[in-house]
Amino acid sequence: METVTNFSGLRDVGIALLTVVVVFMIGAFSAAYFRQTPLPTDPLQQLTLIANDRIGWTAQAIIFPLAFLATAILFGVMAARLLDAAPRWLAMISALLVVAGFVLWLPISVHRLELGANAAEMLRTFNPSAPVEVGRNTWSFWPHTLSILAAIALMGAALALAGALPTLGWVVAGLAVAGALLGVLVMHDWPPFMSYVIVLVMAIGLIRSG
């Protein structure tokens, strides 16, 4: 019995996943704040960038959680199309981890939306002795990041075991694990768009598999 219902079905998912990646990347670079290298650390500069880029800042805060939710749905679709038990369970756990990542990102997006709405006034009344915390709610950043990377790793393994991406699936899983180790141990950060670079590899593989 074939492991996957058909590869053209997964190709459709790959195209949808590629679309999500493109939208995510637009969101990642829509805010002038996140186009700074390195990211600003001075509260006054942070607020100035946010206040002067209300549209880009707001777009990023909205696009990210929507992209995570869309990814969770597409991972769920892939799980439903894998017939063998082991790959299907790995894919289901992967989809649930993306849902967890979506939920964990919500406090960050809510804070960013509030900050965007109030940045101009906060800039006007800026007090150097009591600066605003632009990075508030970062408690959920690493749980979110590790959930997303673990989801990508498990989905890569599931697709490899299912025969959909017999080699590339393991490459995707390895990249996700390497990303987690690099982010935690070396960079002490992990820009979300880097996770979606790995998803891009998966999406292209699925499209080519059809």
C-alpha cells in the first residue's frame, strides 16, 4: 500500500506552504524596526522607529500569528494524508506544536499592537528614567521558537519516513535541530524568519515531489 495518498496532493500543500512562507517573509521585513542591523537597543530609538512606521510595525504583528496558524492547518492536512501510523503520528504532533507556537506568539503580537498604537504618545512623554520595555512578553519567545523548530523537525522526519521526501525530509529535520542548538547555545536569539527559511526548503521539496 502506498504511504501517501498521492504526491500531487502533497504538491498542492507545498504550493500553499510556499505562499505562507512568502507572506511570512513580507511580514518579517515590513517593519523598519526589524530591518535594522543590529536591532536597536536604545528605548528612544526603538520608540522612534515604531512611531514612524505604524503601518509596517502593525502589519508584522498581524501577519506573524496568521502565518503560524496557516502553517498549523497545512501541517494538519499533511498529517491526514500520511497513511502509515508512525509518520502520521509524527506529523500530528508536529501540527500540534505549531498550534502551541501560534498560541505562544499571541502575547508578543498583542504587546506589539499595543506598542504601535501608543508609540507616538509614549515618544512625546518619554522619560529616560523610566523607559518603555519594547521586548516585554519575551518569556514566551523561546518556548514559541523551540515549539516551531521541533514541529519542523518532526514534520521533516514524518515526510522522510513516509517516502514523500525520503532524503530532503531528513535534511529539513537536521536543519531545524541545528537551528535550535545554534539559536540557544551560540546566537542566544533566533529570528522567526529563519525558521521559515527551513519551511521554504520543505515547501520546495513538496512541490518538486509532484
